[in-house]
Amino acid sequence: MGDRTWVRITYAEQSEPAVMEAFNWQPSQVQFLDIREEHGIATANIDELNWGGIDEMRALAKKGVTFLAHSGAGGSYGEALSAGCRGEFVEVSAHEGDPVCLVRDNGKADPEGMQHIRTYQRLSRKANRELQRIRATHKEAAET
């Protein structure tokens, strides 16, 4: 068992079976899970998850599930932001919900870290657009 922490993950309700499978939740456990659903979008707050759920989120991304996630720091790693969209996945270090990058002794940002942040920003915008489209469609259908 790895360091355990919390994760908040947002995804389309239609992806819930894949999310349940990735996190190894059983249908009988759903009443004990903290999942809020509104207009076709679900947000699950998960406590006590190994390694910030990184393996589970990689598996979701491989399945093509679109999601955005924020995980807390564990004993040997820091807070992180993750995004998955249409098979792509990225995780970046974070501080209070914002992406962060190591700054070298020369005062310059770590190039690899900055590339991860750029990838996260691109992928999170893409995921947000997709989730917003789903939300708008469900909201519109509910109003008619």
C-alpha cells in the first residue's frame, strides 16, 4: 500500500461505470461514496486513495474517459492536478490548486516541468470544453 491521500475527480456521468471500475468500486458501495451529480457531470471526493489515484487515472485516460482531478499531498509526494481527455493524460505538481514548476538555481524554470504545465493547460482546457458541452446539453434538456 502506498501513501494515501484524497482526490477530487470530475467526469461525465456517462463515464461513471468506467470510473467505478478504475477505482475498484462496487455498485453496492455507491451510497457510501461522496459523488455529486448535476447536469450530466459528476464530482467524486475520494478519501484514503493510494498514491493520489495516479494509476487509476492513467487507466481512465487509456479508456478515453475525460476528467479533471486534484489530489492532495501524501507522505512522499506533493499535491497534484491531473487531466485526461480522449486517451491523453498528464499530471503536474500543484500548490493550493495551481500548477507549479521547479525553479533552478539559475532562476530559470525547469524546462520539462514547464512543458508538463503547458500540456496540462492544453489538456485541461480541452477537457473543460468537453465537460461544459455535456453540462449545457443536459441543462438544456432539463429546461425543456
